[in-house]
Amino acid sequence: MRSADPAARMRAVEGYARFASREALSRLMDALFDPDPQVGGVAAQGLRIQLRSPDAAGQRPWLRDRILDRVIALEGAPGTSFARNIPELREILGPEMISVLQDATQGVALRRAAALCLGWMRCEEAAGVLVETVLTDDAALAVAGADALYRMGELGLVSVWRNLLQHSERAVRVIAVEALAGLGGPEAFDALCAVALREVAIDRDLQERAVAALAQWPSPVSVPLLVDVMERNPALRARAAQMLREKTGMNLGDMPGEWRRALEGPPTPQQPTGPALPPP
């Protein structure tokens, strides 16, 4: 396990996976945090096999607490190997992490670590609890809950993210904008429009992020919207004009009227409506 060679560490993990002792489980837990993703993957598989046994039910809270202690010690940054492999244990540890997060008698650091783990595990069953977590008064816990929800992707949470655009913590507002930018769909589009057009009171740089996300939509939708941004959000007029130039290839400055006239195009010639001429 202490070898500098990942292949040697992997053989050690495979050896520990053959035993059901507390020491073996502890070594496998250590290997979850190994910098080599393959070593961490073998450790996760070994833990999953051992902890699925009915006789190992009592080991699950112990393993959960050991993982949470390590996440806290690493200040919530356990590395990509752990984040990549912990979903292997979602079925086993998900309910255990939810119980910690829901327990208001637990310390904030422990609950925050549980929220982060639920996000890395992409435990969809925890979505409701995480939404409640984001609405707590503790800033660190709220941000951890928002981060976990963001990692889960599309769960029908557009309305949640829209409400979080006005969260008291700026880090939560940032995550909300990023979540909406990545979701797609008409509801997310409308929420981002509300940010870009200043219908929601939010930081200017987040307004700009919303405009950048909206500019990625097809031109028939995004181009008229960028003109609206020029009209209704003067602080972003120059940025919207730049995006319009990039999307259309036209350089009409930053006056929305010029863009509207150009986009509407010349009037279509009307056919004569007078009396028909007699046939030749």
C-alpha cells in the first residue's frame, strides 16, 4: 500500500479485498483516496462487494464516518480519484450520508462533508434534503448543498435554481446561474433571460454569464434576445453587440435600433392590387 508503484498498490488492494476484517475495510477506505483512479476503483469495488452482505450492515456507519472525517481533513477536496469512484458506493452509503445531513444535532463540518459526498455520488434520492440544506442559515452548508445539487445535473430543478438566483450567498447564486446555463430547455432559457434583462436583481458579472449562455442558443432565438439586452441592460450593451457580431457576421455598432432594422430586413415588395389587365 505504501509503494510508489500504482500497480503494486492495486495488488495490495486486491489482497485486502479478500478479507472482511475492520483493518481490511480501513485499508480499502484509505485506497479510495489514492491519487491513481484505477487503485481507487478497485478499492470501491472491494468495499461494495463486502458491504452488500447483510452481515456487514453494522460496518456501514463506521465506514461513512471514516470517509467523512477524511473529507473534512482534506477540506472538502479529496481529489478526482475519490470523486470518480465514490458513486460505486451510492447504494450502500447514500442512505447513511442522508441520515447525517438530516441530523441537525451533527456539526456543520460533518453535515457539509455529507452533502458534498452525496453530490459526488450523484445520489438523486437526496435531492429534496439538499434543497432544504441550501436554504439553511449556515453559509458553508448552503454552498455545499448547492454544489451537490449542481453535480446531479437535470432533476427537474429549474424552479429551484431560479429561486436560488437571489440567495443571500453569492457562491450559491454563481452555482445557480451555472446550473441553468447547463440545463437547456425553455424554463432554463426563461430564467436566464430574467437575469440578462435585469428582471432579477443579481451581480453584473452573473448577468454577463447568463448572456453568454443564452448566446449559445440557435440564432433565431438568441439574436433577438441579444438586441433586447442591448436595449434593457445598458451595462452589457457592448458585450451584447460583440456577441451579435460574432453570431451574425455584421458590424452595426451597439445601437439596438440599427440591429432591429437590419434584422427585420427590407420590406417585401407588394403585388399590384388594381384591376386585372385583359388577356392579350
